[in-house]
Amino acid sequence: MPLKRRPSRKRPPRNRIGCKRGHRQTRLLQPERQMPLPAIRGKNVHLFLDFDGTLAPIVRSPENARLPDSVKKVLNRLARAPGFQVTVVSGRSLRDIQKRVGIRGMTYGGNHGLEISGPGFRYAPPLPRAYHRALACLRPVLNRALRPFPGAILEDKDLTLSVHYRRLAPGLVPSFKRTLKSAVSLWRDRGAVALRTGKKVLEIRPPISWGKGDAVLWLLNRNSLPEDIPVYIGDDRTDEDAFAALRGKGITIRVGRSPRSAARYRLNGPGAVEQFLKNLPAMQGAAHE
Ligand SMILES: [Mg+2]
């Protein structure tokens, strides 16, 4: 009897077009051409935007990322336009993202939505006490463990820790990952912390299932009507949470070259996002005049 090949545990399930389950082929939006988004016309738009790689270009050192002046101008205009609610949801700390964007009257989600702040409100889902204790122990442990890896940067984001390795010599990456995972394993194995990967970053975060998708749904639940439309734009794996949460509820746009995502649409890069944001009020129409 022929042996059946066992499915690999590492590989996520794929569907017929070779995408991860729940993922599909995105449709490329070309903002310089006519935009095929009639769903926006006449609606109240809840706009959710990631920061790095979406509004601001990715740079080698995350502390150097900045919002281009032209994008800030567009955001400012949208934040004040009737019929638009603008939220920036980032993996950065709330403090950091508020400072980097620097526009008042908008809503911000830091640490992938673990801390949310908007005009007149703040929210943070409760975190286990063991997590805070683990984080306090891990800070010095990671500082020591990272010494042999010049170019790896530990970013303390208050509620989470990120280790960026974009500037690490490629030959050191495998041993860096092994070292970091073993440094975290004591707390990870006890379920006190979770480890997540992003674009050239490893993140130590709470072991709760709360991501950008939950934050977006929480905000919509707080302040939207059934006829409103959410629009979410992001470039990273953490944004896939939000794309999945908004399936069938709004417009989801993945930024970057990868054509496969839980998002419905795709924009090529931050330049195309800027152009898209400029076009939004015209797409939405004169609904609120
Ligand atoms: Mg990003």
C-alpha cells in the first residue's frame, strides 16, 4: 500500500491558488488611474492606517523613520474632513507613534492595539500580572544576550519588547534567532510571554490573543454605524489580523509586492498609499456637504 505523505507541520495550509488558508490573490490598485471602489461613495469612512512601510518608508534603523511632510498634510486634511475618522495603528509604542505622526484629534493604537487613545478616551485590554513580571526580568537578559550581535537593536516599547535585526550581518541571523529564542524560552514555555515575528523583527508580547484586528473591531464597535465603512491599509504580517477581522465588513489593502494576503486589494508602496489617501475624499464624494 503506498504511503501517504504526512502534511508538514511547519507549512500553513494552502488553498487551490497556493495561498495560506484565508489568503487570496489581491487586486492591485493604481491610484493614478480611476479607482474601483464604489463602496466608499457617500459613506462615513473609518480609515485605519499602519505606520512603518505604509505611511512612512521602511528605514534601516526604526528610530529614523519619519512621516513625510506631504503625507502629514494629507492626513491632517483627512482628520479634519467631515465623514472621515482616522486612526493610526502601529507596532510602535503609543507614545512613539503619537509623536511621530503628531496630528491632534486623531486616534492612535500603539503596540499593535494593546494601547489605544483617541479624543476623550483611552483603552488597554487587561494583561496578566505574570507578563509584566516576565518583561521586567527579560529586559536585562536580552540586553546581555544581544551583546554578540552588533546591529541587533532592542526597542523597549513599555508594553512589549522588539528586537530589530535589519542591520545585523546576514551570516549572524540564524545564531541570533537561536540565541534570542533560547533567552526567551524560560518565560515562553511557562506561557508568560509570546514571541512573534515581523519584518526583520522579533517581538516579545503578552500571551493574549489581542492584535490589530481586535483593536479595530473594538474601535468600530465603540463609534460606528452599520452603514459606515472601514478602510484598513497595512504592509506587515500583523496587519493580516485586521484584514481577516474586516473580511466582508470593509475595504482591506495590503501594501507591498506580495500579491497574497487576506486583504482584498494591494498598493505598491508608501508612495501609492499617499496618492490613494489624496484621492479618498473625491472617491467618497460629496456625502457630507
Ligand atoms: Mg508596517
